[in-house]
Amino acid sequence: MTPWQTFKDHISEYRLINGRLIFAGVFSALLFSAVMVRLVILQVYEHEHFEALSNRNRISIEPLPPQRGLIFDRNGVILAENVPTFSLEVVPEKVVDMEATLALLTTLLNLTEEDISRFRERLRQHRRFEEVTLRLRLTEDEVARFAVHRHRLPGVEVVGRLIRHYPQGHLFAHSVGYVGRINEREMQIINRQNYKGTLHIGKTGIEKQYEDLLHGTVGYRHVETNVQGRIVRELQSVPAESGQDLYLHLDINLQRAAAEALTDYNGSVVVLDPRNGGILAMVSKPDFDPNLFISGISNRDYAELRDSHDRPLYDRALRGRYPPGSTLKPFVGLAGLEMGVVNEQSRTFCPGWYSLPGHTHRYRCWRHQGHGQMNFSSAMAQSCDVYYYDLSNNLGIDRLHQFLDLFRFGQRTGIDIPGENTGLSPSREWKRAFHNEPWYPGETLISGIGQGFNQMTPIQLAHATAILAMRGMGMTPQVLRASRMPGSDRLQLRAALPEEPVPVVSSRNWEATVESMIEVVHGQRGTARQIGVDLPFEIAGKTGTAQVFSLGQDEEYDAETLDRRLHDHALFVAFAPADNPEIALAIIVENGGSGSSVAAPIARKLIDVHFGLQKEPEIEVDDIEQ
Amino acid sequence: MILSSESRRGQPLSFGGWLRTIHIDGPLLLGLLILMGVSLLVLYSAGGQETGLLVRQMIRMAAALLVMVAIAQINPERMRSWAPGVFLVGLALLVAVLIFGIVGKGAQRWLDLGFFRFQPSEIMKLAVPILVAAYIAERPLPPSFFRMLVALVMIAIPTLLIAKQPDLGTAMLIATSGLIVIFLAGISWKIIISFLALASAAAPVLWYLMHDYQRRRVLTFMNPESDPLGAGYHIIQSKIAIGSGGLTGRGWLQGTQSHLEFLPERSTDFIFAVIAEEFGLLGVGMLLALYLLITARGLYIAGQAQTTFARLLAGSIALTFLVYVFVNVGMVTGLLPVVGVPLPLISYGGTSMVTLLAGFGILMSVHTHRRMMSP
């Protein structure tokens, strides 16, 4: 072919293709015209027919919200239940005059400004044909008043609903937690489909942690409705599947005893079963009534709780950071034995103070006149500070910190309740990172008696005590003991979660430490000897008194003249029976003064309740689920 | 010399001229961006006013646009040379999927299969027209009967493999894109008509080969009212939504049919019904006009292309795009049976959008890599 011929071929090829392109273009335009004709038929000629189908006889899908699972304590006493209530619901689309309707309802039912403004807010979040709750928990009186005026209130209806209720009120406010209205942030996280028709979601505690188990699966029914929105018939339905019932390790008797034993002190008690990590009681005082949060707490009530100096909303058991004081000594002592810094026979002389070699600063023992010759056992029993100053100084902060890590100080225990604090177990690296300062040897002494930078949460202290009780075999604390599928009568027990055992050079060191703690309670000079009487077994314990207010070098602590908020915190950790532990506990009484006189007696009360050593008022029979 | 006319004249580049230097076609880009804007507007309503959904869609759009820009940089001649390799890799993947699909029919079938199913068939959506166009453009047009048969085999192999997955909608669209190339290449009308006759004769055979669910779709298409709560549900509800929209629609966010949640797949395959309900005949008319304008620009680009290969390819891509729209809208309005084809660039979802914009990338590349002809 000549170049000219090739070029001519191109020209004819392009003509061919362009012809086809134009044909295809025209053909496409025709196809689209067909579509437009179809649309005109549907949207113009048959518009009224379809609009009627759409508006007057619409099939709607109604969600059937699942029943939230119940929560029981270990005895089967109900801690969270669902009670039927009446609520006022508004479908905006069907309301003729919203302002007039709200005005009439306000006079009828004494709605507050707050009720109205919240309703308006919710109104914005829902579509016009969706039910919006105006007011939960109507009284029967209010329902009756509404019924009389109903004909003047199109689009407003009284609907029966199941609402969460906490029959034990304050008692489990922090551990079981509470549910509240689903907020916008939660809206982003949840599976919206599954929460259709559900108003509440777990906000704190067990209610939040096990939301997935408790909530269940939403059901649906397809219904045909008439002009007024009344259901004409049900076409098809898928029932909702209730959430699972939860059975907790918590024991209401122990919980109540712990809350009562704290009297009007602020503080926290954690009792657990060291064999499986089950939380038997967990109290944080002051507390609050979780029922306030369900139907929407008023701003004033909330502000009062939030701004209270005593911080009742704050879960001290998991978040409160306290210096452990002398309750840290069993762990420091064990570190000393393990690292060979002391042994059971070695002695230290306590003149009432201790100075670092080459320094004049005197670190005082709590007993100013001194304890004299101290060994491992007597130093624990009498909580001699000088013995522990010397031990810590020889141990050094690095080894001490490393050993305390094994007991999970400064780490979350992993309890199945959200919001746990890590506390703080200080180290050379931590101080460099957060204060940009070197570690001073004097700080090792202070750390060794549980003061200074040390901050532990009550759950950490109880958990570490449980590890000690089990001679190193720790179990992750758990509140949930078992769950039950809806319709089933079999409990699915949760497995205990064993932790990495604490490795020791000699198992004798465990016994030496435990024996010294038995001395605290049962020894002649033990700091908690007043609780060691009339017992069929031995308790191992340790008192602690943590300074809130630091005193100058030679000042005296005078409880009479100090503000109560500056009084020392009273602490006690213990487990019993010492040789075969069934419970371990940690008690912190804020500004309680002395561990031995305030905290230790609480522990004894709880041990008595747990082992049935003392006649306690029994719970009413009708509280117990069959 | 590869120079754009503007810079040759030594004048400062206009915005359009600048776009051209980065191989982007202004009018096409504008049309696509408007479509995407409409998509976000409608998805906000159809998806229950959930911003998370919008954000995910925007991320996909951005990714797809990047793919488009990247592909627009590749010279069409290079695409031609890559065509056989890409096609063979795609085929190998399709075969792998079929084998894998047999093994993986457990509970996780959707997840695993979904990931694998999509990729090779999406590659084929572009690889088939490129390969067929490259093959046919090797010799002068119109193609010989033998060449046409070979091209048909090239189309049939991936189509059958994908139909076997089974993904009838995608298989059909891939076959269409290839057949359009053959049509544009100018095979005689006689052949076209005899093939059409043959195809209608083969319909009973096809019926025999179809899966149960596919037969059911065809049957319900014939008479949707026969099964109002089962297979006909989609079509009935979709028609009610469209019809109740009327001339001007119920207004944005006001569509009760879609928001009452019985219009199924309202963010994906049936999103056209939401638009029709909320914006009425005027709204969907403007949308369809926009689709036609974009296609017209594509056809113009095909007409202006300088090689036979580029013309065939560009024409096929532009027309296939319109077929997508037609199949989806036809399905939603009850003109065509229900096959799972999304409304291009409007429906929620990512994979098909990337492929579509890659196709527009090719169109832009064809248009902006033209050499100035010597006079």
C-alpha cells in the first residue's frame, strides 16, 4: 500500500467508526427517552395511585426492642430489673400544631422547661414520622388526665415501656452502674439497626461492660397502617431476642455490710475470692442513686452530684489513687527476702529514726521512741518504718520497682468494669520522664513504706493481696460470674483467668511473709491484734496509715486540731483463712485516721459476715429469685 | 512535538490549558464532580443522615479520582501494549476464584469470596474492551469474519467465567463493553441481525442454564404482584417510591417510602428510587440529562481520537457507562429484570466507582495525548 492509500484507509475507517458512534449516540438517546416515558407514566399519570399506596396504606416496619437482660448477685438477688411504665410519645408528622400541643401538655402534666427543651433537641434528631419520647414514667394520675384531653392531642400517645430499675438503689451504683439515654456519640458506635426502638444504653459499670450481652437482638414486625397510622394488620413478624441475664460474683450481704461499715466516711472496700478472682463486694463511698439517670437526670440534680466536694460519681474502688502506706510492706518485705537483702533472722535496730549514711536528715519511725531490735516478723507485726527504710535502701528503687511490678502495681488489673486507673508505682525512669529529675536515695526510703509517689487503687491493693494469699497464683478480678441465655435455665459460668504466677526463689519466702502478716493480727504486739480474737482460723493482714498532710521535721500530728480532710487515710489489707484463703480484701477509709483502729475492724466485720461467724440480718425472702 | 496548542502560542496557560497539561479533561471532570456531589446529597438522605457513611464515600471518591488522574497520565499506546498481559493475569485470577470458590463455601464465604470476586472481574471491565480494541485495530476495518470470531472468544471466556461465579450483572456488562467495540468497528448489519436472531432462538437454552434465583428474578419481573412480600417486593416498593415522587418530589430528606425502610438497598442499587421520590420527575430528568451529557462528551472524545484503537476504546467506554445507567434505571423503574448493578457514581460502594473512574481516566488520556497533526 502506498502511504496515500493508508491515509485514505484511515479516513474511511474514521468515517465508519464515527457513523457507528453517531448511531450508538442516537440509539442511547432513544433508550433514555424510553426511560423518561416510563418515568412520566409512573410519576405523572400514575402519581396519584402510587401516592395513595405510599401514604394511605403504607406498610411500615416496626422495631420490637428486646428486653434487657437482668442482673443478679451471687445469691440470686435482683440488682437490675425492668419495670413497666407509661411514657408519653409524640409523632411530629401527625401533630397539627406542635406549639399548642406542647402548651396544653405543659399545663396538663406539669412539664418543666427542661423537659420541653430536651424534647426539642430529640425532635431534631428524629425524622418526622418517628416516635419521640416526651416524658418517661407517667404516674397513673397523669395518664388519666391525658386520657380526658386525648381528642385535643392528635399525634400524642401514651405507650407502655419497660424501664430499667435498680431496686438496691445506692448500693451497687458504681459496680453495676446504670443505663441512660443513648447520646449522639454512642449513636456513632452502636449498630443502629439493633438499637431501633431502644432508648437506653449501659453508661457505666457492668451495664456498660456487658452491653452486648445485656441488650439482645431487636425484632421487627411489618404492619399495614391506615390514614391515622393505626395498625390494620400484621403481615410478618420476627420476635426480639432478649438479652442475657447476668449473675455476678457480688454478694449483697457482704456489699451491704461493707457499705454500712464505712459509716459516713468516704472510702472504698474491695473484697474478692483469691481462688478465682471473683469480686464479692466493691464499695465506693459516697455513692448516688443510679435510678436518677434513667429517665434523664435534671440538670440541677446532676450538677449537685458532679460538683460535690466528695465526688459521689467517682468510682473510688477502680479510680481512686491512694498512697498505700504500710499496706505495701508485705510486698516490700517479700522483695527483701527474695533478693537476699534480709532474711527471717536478720535484725535491724530501730532507735525511732533512720539516716542515710553521710546525711543528717532523720527519717522518722511512726513510733518516735523506737522499736528496738526488729526482725522480719516483728517489723511486720509492729509496722516498724526503720526496718523498712533500711531494707529499701539496701534493695534500691530499681529492684523494688521491678518486684512490685509482679504484683501489678502501677498497671490495670483488667477487671471487667470500664474506667480503671493505673495508679503509680514510681521508678527511676518514670521520674526522669515525668519530672525530668534524677531519683534521690531518700525517695527509695519513702517509697519503701508506701508513701511518696506511690499511688494505688483499692482494686489493685485487693488484687495484690489476693496474689499474696494464693502464694503467687494471681487471678484477674472479675465481677461477672455467669450468664444465662434467654429461655435457657442453664448458667454459663465464666472461666477464671489465671495470670502469670509470681516467680520466687524459695516458696518459704511466701510462708515467711504470710506468717509475719498473721503476727499483725494474732501476735502479742500486732497492730491489728484487737480483731484477732474469737476466730476458728487465722487472718493474715496488714494495717496502713497514709499521710495526706505532710508534717515538718519536728511537728507533731494532732488529730484534734487538723481539719478532717487532712486526717490520715486508714488502710487495711487482709486475707483469710491464712493457710487456705477464701477471701482477700482491701479497705481504705479516707481521713479515717489510723489503719488499726478504723480500717481493721471493718475487715473483721466483713470476714464475720462472709464466714457466717456472727448473726447478720438476713435478706428478705421475696427478694430472691426462684 | 507533543505540545498543547496554548503553550505553543507562547501565551499563559488558561485553567483549561493547565488541566490539559496534566491530562485532565475539564468538561468530563466537571460532570463527574457534579454527579459525586449529587451522590453525597442523596446518600445523606438515603443512609439515614449518617455522616460516617458520607465520610467513607468521600474517601472512596477521592481514591477513585486519584486512580483516574493516574491513569490519565498513561499514553493510550502504552495501554495497548499492556492489554494482553493484563487480560491474561485477569483470566488467571478468575480461574483462581472459581477454584477457591468451591473450596470456600463455609460461613466466611462472603468475606473471602467478596474480596476475591470483585478484583478480577473489575480488571476485566477494562481489560476486555482494551484487548478487543487493540486486536481489531491491528488490521484495517471492518474486521474479517475470522477476526470477529476471535474477538468474540476473547469476550466469551471472561464473561462465562464471571457468569459462573455467579455474577450475571457484571458478566453482562463486560460482554456489552466488548460487543460495543465490535459494533463500532463496523461489522455489517447483516451479521448483527443474524446474531440477534440466533440469540433469541437461544433464549430457551439460556433459561435452562440459569440458576433458580435468576429464573425467579425474570418471572417476578414479568409479574411483580405475584409475590409482593418475596421476590416482587423490591420492584413494587421501588415503583411506589418513584410514583409517589410526582413531578417535583417530596423534598430532600422527606421521602417516607425510603425512610420507612422498606425500600430495600436504598443506599446502593435502588438509590435511583430515593432520588425519584425526593426530587421528582424534574430531579431524575436532570440527572439523566447529566448522564447523557457525560456520555456525549465521551463520544465526542472518541470521535476526535487519532488512532482507530483509541476511537474504538473511547467509544466503548463512553457507551458502556450509559449502559450501566440504563440497566440500573431500567431495573429500578421496572423496565428490566433485577440485576445487581449500582447507579454509576451515585450508589454507595467503592469498587465499581474505582473502575468507572479508571475508565474516565482512559478517556482523558485519549483526549489529552493527541499529537498535533502536521498540516
